[in-house]
Amino acid sequence: MVFNKKNIEEITCSTALNKLKRKIPYGWDLNIYRGCGHGCKYCYAIYSHEYLGEKDFSKVFVKTNIVEQLDKELGKPTWKREIINIGGVTDSYQSMETDLKIMPEILKTLIKHKTPAIISTKSDLILRDYDLIAELAEITYVNVASTITTMNENVRKKIEPNSSKSSDRFKMLKEFRKTNASIGLHAMPIIPYLTDSYSNIEHLCQEAKKSNVHYMLPGVLYLRGATRKTFFDFVQQAYPEKYDKLKELYKKGGADKSYKNKLYNEIVNPLREKYGLSNSYIKPMKEKMHKK
């Protein structure tokens, strides 16, 4: 994947870490980029560009001083080595990271300060930093997760055109399972009438089982603000036959309760149980943090 250098802008940050209002179960976010080149049509974070005065989420802002800022913040006597969620708003391993190489320096800083982290990505570029992540996982808690929505490449190319192939993401998870990190599949969003079939979710479960993930975390598509418009514009163009049904289902931000109950009770939960996949990412976290 080649990124458009004309579509990036360098900025500086006053703080590297963003304190979350509530722990879920982590209390801090770190984003080295604002905006993303993956092009996911369902991205919940599209709205986050609004405060920057930018509507195009594919325009990426790079925080050039984030490593130095992070080192200062983690070096404070008040820092309690809490878990940091890396990339809660944008993917830290999107295509431009290939050249910019900011994440290796972030990881070295976390190792220096023995700080636990959660890293979720749709890119197998993370394998470049395998040794650093493995080293951090020997020191403290590390979670490596990948969001994977479908095993149908034709669908994947449409809904998240610049992400890695789903099969490559599973291969990545399988490799990281060899480390001391907690490994997870984020099967989200499950998109009604597009990725919610029994066969697709079973295929995801099969691959998760082969990769020996610690957990599988499913979640149904949620639409709000700018994301809603982006998604429905995409559906109208790429899947016009599904437009009316989705509009009917998404009168509000979430799909109606009856749809979700049927999906989980008849497909997701039975398949997760069939393949022995835990739905708890908290358990491995507690075990590791308790040891440390």
C-alpha cells in the first residue's frame, strides 16, 4: 500500500496521552495519527476530524513530537503504569507508518517505562515490530488484537479497501500468539445483511480457532453523525439492493433489539461456543497484571 504524501500534515501535540472519562478497562488513549488511510466505510471515528476543521478523514495529521511527549509523561513520578490503548481513534499501522516508523519508538518508550498497552490494527505491518512487542510482553501486559469483519475478499475490498487481507491479519495474530501477549479477534462491526451470515461468522470463528486467539469480541454496526452519512452513501453506491432494508433497521444509531438478539442467540454465541472461543478480554489482562 502506498500512501498519498500530499494528504498528510505534520502537527505537534501538547500531550501524548488522552485520559478517558471512564476506564473500559483502560484509562488512556494514545494516537500517533489523526485520520486514517484504510478507508473503512463504517469507521466510528470519522466525526473526530470535525474539531480540526477538516471533513476528509483520509487526510492524516501526524504528531511529530509524540514520542518525546510520551517519554516525558511516562517519566513523571505520578505515572502509575496504567494500560494505554494505542490507536483508539486511528490505526497506528496504517500505510504511512511503513515509512514514518513512529511505532517502534513508541514501543521502545513503553519498554523503557514498563508500561502495558493494547494495540489493535487492521494491518499486518505490525509484524515489523514483532521483536519489540514480544519484549514488552515479557515485561508487562500487552494485548494485540485485529479487527476482522469478513473472510470474503470482494466484500472486504469494498468496505475497508486499504486494510490488509483478512487472511493476512489472522496469520499475524497466529504469529503474535507465540509471544507472551494476549491475542484477540475483534469481529466488529458485524454489518447487517452484508457480513452477518452464519457462514461468514463461522469462517471467522474457524480462523480464530486456528490462530489460537485468547478471545473473540463481536459487535454490531453502530452509526452516528458523519459515519452514518458516509456508510449510507457507500451502501447506495455499492449495495443499492440493501439500502432500504438497512435504512429501516437503522432508524436510530443502533440496529433494533430484536435483530441483535436473533444474531447473538442464533449465530454468534452458538458458533463461539462451538469453537471454544472466549468472549472475555478481561481474563488474560487480570492474570497478567496480577502477576506483575
